[in-house]
Amino acid sequence: MPIHVIVGAQWGDEGKGRVVDYFAAQSDITARYAGGDNAGHTVRVGDETYKLHLVPSGILYPNGICVLGGGMVINPLTLMRELKQLADRGIDIAPERIWIAENAHLITPAHVALDGAREAQRGSAAIGTTKRGIGPAYTDKAARSGLRAGMMANADLYRERLTEHLITHNKTLEALYGAAPLDVDEAAAPLLEAAAFLAPYLTNVPLALNEALRDGKSVLAEGAQGTLLDLDHGSYPYVTSSSATVGGVMTGLGVGPKVIERVTGVVKAYSTRVGGGPFPTELTGALGDQLRGTGANPWDEFGTTTGRPRRTGWLDVVVLRYAARINGLTDLIVTKLDILSGFDSLQIADRYTLDGTEIRELPSDHARLADVTPIYGHLPGWHQDIMQVTDFEALPDAAQDYIRRIETLTDLPIRQVTVGPARAQAINR
């Protein structure tokens, strides 16, 4: 069976978690291929809200297998805590249901300390990292000095390598950043406990996944963050440290491109961004606040992982066209259309001007995004509450026209529109 990939088509936070939750019901395996606990997926099931950071949201279905792929960096303490919290809420976390790739890399307290120290040193040029140790863990991976998850199966080896790792990074913290060193024994103890807990979940994921595909199993591949945060293709340097685009599926899971059949881009009906970096359609003031909400419910625009208020703006189709090309998108899903209810008029940016020239694509130097001026198309808004609508034709005419306009501008079909956080609040087309 082929793989269906879900990717973020903007700056992350597009609502991929609830989309993955929807498709996971139709899949045998849900596999996360990149990132770490800097990602946050919020899924609403009935009256229950689940906030997941590492475990794929397919875990909320009783029979599916969930994979944490080799392209990830995993904080063992976060993962152990997340699994225990799921178990406390009645979710089955048996090892046969959860595969942790042996070649995934581990995040330690030293990585977290380094992340915070580096961001503090950047001062006004701070990237906006979540300070979860993601960047330093990927740095160790690239430097071939990282700790791999498979080490947790050998307690003595893991203890030895972990001690060396903490001592080495303590020297960097002190010498380069003037930061206090970690107590090695104190930092290592909970990690060794987590290793004993997580060892039964370790799996040769590339082998197991390819065997499952050969046996006809359906696989849903889940990304983290979004296209404009991809290390190679995002608005560098204001990016994450992993491959958030479709290329990360192959390297992060150990599969070939032939098994990928569908690549769905998830996009909000507007735009948001967390942290620093250029954001051409950003709104400040009352309109931006209206899109953001107050933080009174999980549907408002505050980070699942950090709680930081998200920057908000009008939909940017220049970004969507770029995401479509980079990922080879086959279709789109638009989330949070309900948030646009109550606006008298709406705007969609489909071009920019840069140095007096009109452009339809992102500048090759993404730093120039700070210099572009969006050119907007205007559409009428609507004031009806659409959160209970279940049929596309029952949406207000203006809402239907808004969705059709996105299809026209991107030349991609929109297969689903969500109008609320619950599973049932999705309109299939």
C-alpha cells in the first residue's frame, strides 16, 4: 500500500494534528518523520482535548501503530511523561503499538541548556526557538557525536556515553556562554530511568515499515512544523533544524519515493507565525487580535508547546504556491475557516512587489521577504456562525467563494474544510 503524507504548507501550526487524527482512522500506521517536542498537535475528541508533542495523534485510535521515525530528535523525559499521561487517560501504550526508531537521536538537558544559552546570546537577533534543545541535538547529529535511541537498550553503554556527553557540553556551556554547568549525576539519573521505560519500544523502523508496506498496510506520514520552517527550504535562518517538507519522509522513515502516492498540504484559512522572521501579510491591531483570539480556549492562536501568542495575518497564496512546488502537493485541506466568520471583508495576497517589480513567487533569497509588499485581492466576508455546517453547499456563499478562490489561485483541489476543533467539524468535498 502507498504512503499518504501530511505536510504543513505555511509556517507550522496549520492544524495538522486534527487532520492526521482524521486520516489515522483510515490508516494502519501513523508515522512521524521529523522534529521533536517543539511541535504540538492539539486534537479534540468529544469533550476531551489532547495535546501531543511527540507521539503521533493516531495513538487516539485503538488499533493503529504509531511510529517515531529516525528523522526525529526525541527527549526521553518528554516522551516517557507523554506516554504515561496517555495511559492515565485510558489510551493503550503497549510496545507493539508504538515503534521508536533505533536511529532517532536523543535530546538531553545539555541540549536544552545550550539552546537557551545560544538564544540569549543572540539578543535582538534571536530566532524564536522554543528552547527545547532541538537545534543542539541536530547539531550533534550532523557532527556525528549524537546519542541515538538504540543506545537505551544497553544500560551500561548508555550510561557511559551519556556521562561523556554531559561532561563535554558542560565545558561548552562554561567556556563559550559563561553558563553554569549541569550536575552530571543529577542530569543522568532521570534519563537512565526513561531509558529503561522506553527500551521495549525500540524498533528497526525502516525494516518494519517497509515490511508493513509490502504486506499491504496503509501508512500515514506526519510532519512537524511547516514548509516555511524547513531547514533547507524555509525562510532561513528563522527555521527549525529538520526537514519539515516531503523530503523528510524518505530520510526520516527509511522508505523510497515510489511508495508515496498522495501529499496533502494543510493550510489555515489565514496565516500565522510564531517567533521571529519575516511575515509579509502580518496584521497588527484589532484585525490581528480578532484572528488570534484571547487564549480562552484551545482553538485560539497560542502555541501548543510554548503558549506564546502567534502572529496573525491574511492568507498568503505566494507561500502556498511555493509549498505546492517544493512538496509536490496533490491537494489541500483548509482549517479554521470558522475563525473568518464576522469579518466584513477578507483579503488574500496572491502577488508581491519587490524593489518596484511585481513578483508571483517567493524571492530566492528568503531574507528579502522582509522587503516585499503584498498585493491583495479583496473578497466579501460573512457573519453567519458556520461551526455546525456539515455540507459545503450549506456554507454562506461568501465562504464557498473564498474556498474556490484559493483553489483557483493554487491550482489545487481542496478536499476538506474544517469549521471547528472537534472531529465532526470537518466538511469533506
